[in-house]
Amino acid sequence: MQDIRLTVTKHRTFGSYGHLTLRAETPLTFAPGQFAMLKPVGALEPLWRRAMAIYRLRRIGRGSQLEFIYQVFGCGTQALRRVHEGDALQGLLPLGRPFDIAPVAVGGREALLVAGGVGSAALLALAEQLKREQVATRLFLGGRSTVDLIGLDDFTALGIPVYVATNDGSRGVKGFVTAPFERFLHDHADEVRSGKFVVYACGPRPMLARVAALTAAAYILTYVSVEERMACGFGVCLGCVVAVRGQDGATDYRRACVEGPVFRADELEWT
């Protein structure tokens, strides 16, 4: 974990979203699924930084280039939306538990990625790593409308199959992204029973709950990245706890910023 100063090199806004490209003067590393806490330098409001999934990271000379995609929800993301090229952000990163790709990287298994809205920001780096590892990968991407299909062009450029759903039917199947995902599981029932697939998902909680229910019924190992409000980002404030099933069956709690944001779907309490 490093607390570093980052410089805005590009900032594109579209709809209620923003795509930030930042430069760090030091080499950085991260694992897919980890995140950063960001805040404009000198900003007095809000007090806390905002949690952002690391969309992409590249080495540039002796430094690093990082990309983040965010959706404007409140004053913290509104402050980020106002930054311009040359402005400085303070970043704390990398944070959190990443995706576990070990189970899918053996035995010819295939990764199924399920993303809803800005949740796809947590999955691009995973898709890129799986491609490097030569793991067959499919993406199920959903949003309210075409503008909410975050990262569609970047995923498509990887050459992986992409199944699209929009609530308004403006692109792909009309409805929730869990519909084409459920249809895929039904159409590939034999492969499901053979244990071929591992699922990785990020998106709104109702979407994750539905994915968890479908994969639990099919006995598919599933990892989810939860979207929780965070204040500190490193486990001190306890503001991002999620309910999990303890070994004795009783409800327990885990910090999404430290023990997560990635959990096995069967660890979490969904009701």
C-alpha cells in the first residue's frame, strides 16, 4: 500500500460517468480486483477519499499510468468530475483482496465474467490477465442503456465473446444481464455439471444476489466483488462491513476493504 500523488493526464466524461487517466512517478503494481482511494489534492469536502476499482495499470517509463472509471453518486465523485488535465489527486493503493484465478487456470476451465454498470471497471484487468494466462473467457455485460455498458469497446478488443443486455433494449437483449447468463448456463448444462466454469462478478447487489443464486443451484465456484461505501479503505473505520456465514452457520461480519472486496459468493449472506 502506497500513499502517492497522481497527476491527471486525461479526463473524459460521458453521461453520469467519468474516465480518469492518471500518472504516477513511481512504478506501481496491483492484482485484478484491487482498488484505490482517491481524492483531489487540496479538496476540503468531502473529508474522506473515494474508493475506485483500478480499471487498468501500465508501466510508462519509470512511472505508471492508471485508469479509473467512476459514476457520479455524491459530493466525492462530483469533486472528481471537476478535475482537469494537470490537476493532482492523492491516491492510496493498492487495497483489498483481489480475484483468485488459481481455480480457473487449471484443467481447461473457463471463466464467466458477469458485470453490471460501472461494476465492469473491476473486471477489465481480470479479463486481460485471463487472456495472458490463455484462459477461455466470456463476458456478460449489462446496463440500463447503451451508455451504461461501461468498457464494452475495451472488452470487445480482447477478442472474447461478449453477451450484452440493457434494461431499455437499446443494445443486446432487453432486460437484466442475469437473463443471458441464466440462458447460457441452461444451454451448457453438461459443461456446468462437469465443473468447467468459474464465475467472477461485480455490479449492484441485486445482480450479485441473482448470480449467486444461479451459481449456487448449479454448484459453480463463484467470486463476487462487492460495491460498498468505504471511508478509510484499510479496515479502521468498520464502515464497509458485510454479513457472511460463519463456520458454525451464524452470521458474522467482514470488512469489504480488507477481507474483500472480493468474496466467494457462498460466503456472503444475501437475504
